[in-house]
Amino acid sequence: MDFDLNEDQQLLTQTLERMLANHYDFDARKRHLASAGGWSRDQWQRYVDMGLLALPFAESDGGLNAGPIETMLVMEAFGRSLVLEPYLATVVLGGGLLQEFASAAQRAAWIPRVIGGSCLLAFAQAEPQSRYDLWDVQTRARRDGDDWVIEGHKRFVLHGDCAEQLLVSARIRGAQRDRDGLGLFLIAADAPGVSRRSYVTQDRLRAADLTFSSVRVDAQRVLDGAGTALPGIERVVDRARAALCAEAVGAMSRSLEMTVEYLKARKQFGSLLGSFQALQHRAVDMLVMTEQARSMAMYAAMMCDNPDPQERARAIAAAKAQIGNSGKFVGEQAIQLHGGIGVTEECQVGHYYRRLTMIELLFGDRHYHLNSLAEAGGLLSAP
């Protein structure tokens, strides 16, 4: 299997890393965090100018027709710089759902706005009782003439505080945990009956809890697949999981680099920390775990569009489980090898560890995915 990047992929990586190095150092990130929205609109425009928002969309929709490998490269670079902007929420999740479910008219109306940076999306899926199960949905949608009426609650909507349009899963028929009966609706965040409570998450990003009280949705905002939306939602979420795996690899790689730099510069008892063999061994263990995670992130990127849902699910679950283990180990070792300064706001490794912790929890932690993998019979299907 060829793991080498082609010329376009290499250029994408080099250009993105150069742009982030010039505009997204730790001090710039702190300024973005302190701003009203918690991220930079100027930086978002740079992503637009580079074509990053157009990457995964089809050429017929005005996109660049890139695949999961390009998304992996972008997310790894974002992980190295701890990017705050809502790329995952708007492009990977929201844009992925539009590609999966939107009609030709809906794609023509919304995708150019996403590509142009003028429309921010958020996927409202999780609910107070659902934990990581995508099919556990209590939010209801009922017909009222030509319209639909939505009632329910959603929690932990990534960048739901700034999104202008919400992609909301709701149950059209069936019981709370039925795999059948789900639909997807595009709802304006300021529509009558929508209320949201915004908050800052552990990694200093933003999220919101949403309440839908008799929210009316006209037929033009109902996406395809009404009643049978779950398989498409699972495909998009698997792409998001693969993207998160790549982001985690970027965060781990940078955490390792900073830790090694610190060991080479910091003196203790008159000697450089890096001269102690025990600490060298711990740094090597960090490298091993990072490279294991990198291999699984690449595997996830290659498998996230596999047409066989069972094979795809096993691959993504295995990758997410390994990423969770690796991220926990690398993050904890980076903190411990830095000592007390590692948990301060002024030290970058603490911020990387927070993000790695959140990445593990998003769309299933390692225990959830290990259990799913065990129920599926392991990573490789029986002959």
C-alpha cells in the first residue's frame, strides 16, 4: 500500500503549515481565545482564501473534490496549532451532512455559502440521555400541514453558539432507541422557538445546549432520507471521527516535540533533564505511542469512505480506541516531564492535553469503541 503523498497533497501540507506558523502561534491563539467569539474571523477568511472550506465538496457544488486524506492533512496541521475555528463543525460535520442528504436545490443554496465562509453550521445530535449512541433520539418531528414541528433538547452541540444554521436530527416515527425513523432538518439558529445556552468546554472551545419548542420547519428545509437518515449520519460521523484522529496525531506530535525540547534545555541538580536515561525512555515511549496513533489515523482516513458499513465501523472504532490510549499517555507524560509548569495556563502542553482529552470524548471514548469492536468480533472479520 502506498502511503506517500502526491504533489498536491504535499503542497497543501506545506502551505497550510507555513500559514499557521506565520499567523497562529501560541500568543495569537490566546488573543483569539479572549475575543468575543473565542476564535478568529480573520483566520477563518484565510482558510477560505486557501480553499480549505472547499476541499471536501464536489466540483459540481463549487468544491475541490478532495478526499479523506486531504481532510486528514488539514486536521493534523490544525492539531499541531490547536486551531480554534469551527472547521470540524461546519465543514466536516455540517458540510458532510449537506453532501449526504441535501437535494440539488438545497446544495445550490447552502454549499456555496459554506465554501465562501459566510455560513457556519452545527450538527445537533447528542441528547441528555443518548451519550454516544447516534440512534438514541427523543427529539420529535411531527407533520403539521406542509410544515414540520420540532420539539426536544440537544446537548453539547459543537460551536452551536456561533452557528447560523443547525442540522438537527429528530425522530419522525418509532421509539427512542429505534435505528429506523430518524430525519434531518436544517433550522436557522434564530428561528422562533430555538433557544441555546452557550458555554466554554474543557479545551476552551465553544459549545451550546439547544432547546426546540414548537419550532416550525417548512418543506424546503427538510433534508432527504426522512425516516431513514441513520446510515448517512453514521457515515458522516465516521468521517468526523477519522478527522479527530488526525487532529489528535498533530497534537501528540507537537506535545512530544515540546517535551523533548524542554528536556534538552531544562537543568535539574546541575544536569540537563535529557541526560537522565529514565526520562529518555519515557520520551521514546511517547514517540512509540504517537507513531502507533499516526498509523491508525491513516488507516481511519483510508477506511472512512469504505462502502461496507461493518468494515468501516470496525476500522474507525479501532482507530478511535488507539487514539484515546495514545493521547492519554502522551498528554500525561508531557505534563509530568514538564513538572508543575505543565498544568499552568502559560505552558502549551497543558492546552494540548486538554484538547486530547476532549478528542477522546467526542463521538465515543476508547471504552465505548473497544466495546463496539468486541461486539463486532474484532478488527478483522472472521474468514
